[in-house]
Amino acid sequence: MDRTEKICDIIEGSSYVVFLGGAGVSTESGIPDFRSKNGLYHKKKKRFASYEPEYLLSSECLRKKPEVFFEYYRENLDARAVEPNDAHRALAAMEHAGRLAGIITQNIDGLHQKAGSRNVQEIHGTIWTNHCVSCGREYDSDFIFDSREEVPHCLDCGRTVRPDVTLYGELLPDEAYDRSIRMIQKADCLIIGGTSLEVGSAAQLAHMYHGRSFIIINKTKTKLEGKADIVVHDSIAKVLKSVTELMGIWQDDDT
Ligand code: APR
Ligand code: ZN
């Protein structure tokens, strides 16, 4: 039995499957991840060269150097025109077919929802909503990405409008994280994909998992390989598409 058949078998034999993913799920949509060799953290432009990558996406940078923060943010995190890839589509098909209970994602691009997934816990927030740091008025993503002001200001009170993204130095959104913990504790099959597990939040959730089956689909090694039943070092889009084709639930994009 090949790996795809084994993964398919495990999912079919499970009652509560959870997917935990990261930036590697969106790379085949054209969004670079962070830590791969051509990831965001390695291809910083000259004008950002003097800053640590984590600083550029930190609450400190937003507070102390907002013009640097928003320039980096607009240049690297505008995923408004990006389309989901086969990985997003396969996970949505699995949820619609009742084979996936939900997704926990570190991604802020909203591509899982764009592909039709409904139970998506965004533990690092989202680029799609923004709010004023003072009066809390909400704004859409165009307000920040299309703003002609270096630092976008609230139309009501004039203070800074910031993205609903969890920045370095900030706590994770309570509700999404609490729901994620409950999902992990209920799961009897955890699939981890497209994440280096370098950031604490995802690694902590993975360590909370004690269910029966554990699958990792990631191009490069992660520190939890020893715990997994199946490890696939390959494209998550390719693997998840073949798994859902085998299940007979894959829907081509033009359906
Ligand atoms: N298929 C499978 N794996 C892939 C693919 C792909 N198409 N593309 C990339 N990968 C893998 C890489 O090998 C890497 O191990 O995805 C992983 C991406 O890891 P990171 O770049 O570290 O991204 P992520 O784990 O999501 O980072 C977590 O760090 O900077 C913060 O807040 C940011 O949410 C982000 C967090
Ligand atoms: Zn305001």
C-alpha cells in the first residue's frame, strides 16, 4: 500500500480529523513562506536589511516605526488577489465530505475560507480585517493596502489603523486558540502540513495532541517527525489532491 493509500485509510478510519498548517500550504498559490531558502525571511530587500525579520512583523515595530512596518506589510503580505491551490481545495472537499472536522492555520491570507472551508481557526489572525488602535472602528483590507498615507489613520479619531494580525510580541487571539485546543484534544487523527513548527503556538498545539494517528506532510524535516505514523516530504498540494482523488471527493476547480 503506498503512502497516499495509507493516509486515505487512516482518515477513513478516523472520526475527528484535524489539520494544522502554515505558510507552506500557500506557497503553491505564489505566497512565499518564511523560513525556506526563498522564504520571506531570506529575501529581505536592502531597505529592510538592518531589521531582524521578526522585528518587521512585531508590535514594537508597529508602535515605534509604523512607516517601516506598513511598508514591509504592504509589500509582502497583500494576499487579496491570491487564489487557493489544490491543498486548500482538497481540505475544503474533505470538510464538505465530513472527513475533516476543521483547520487550525498560522496563515493570515484567508485562502482556506476562499476555497470553501468553514471551520478555520486563524491563530495568527488575518489580513482581511483591521481596526483603529484607539476607538476600535473596523476597516477592510483595502483601507490599509490601498491607503495613500504611509501610516493609515482612523477616519473617526485620527489614530493608527492596524491589521488584525497577531504580531510578534502579542498574545494569540483567545477564541481561535481555545477552539484549536479543544479540536486537538478531540482529534483521533492530526495532519500537520506546510509548517516548520518553528513558532511556539503551532508546536505547543502539536504537543497537546495524544490521539491515535499522526501524519506530517512537509517538504522539509520538522522536529516532530519521530512522533508521526506517516511522514511525507513532498508538496502538500500534490499529496492532499491524490488523497482526495482516492477518496473520490476531489472536485476540479472548474466544477
Ligand atoms: N508543500 C509542503 N511543504 C511546504 C511547501 C509545500 N508546497 N512549501 C513550503 N513547505 C514547508 C517548508 O519546507 C517549511 O518547513 O512549509 C514550511 C514553512 O515553514 P515556515 O516558513 O517557518 O512557515 P510557518 O511554519 O507557517 O511559520 C510560522 O512564523 O513568522 C511566523 O507568523 C509567522 O505564521 C508564521 C509562523
Ligand atoms: Zn479611531
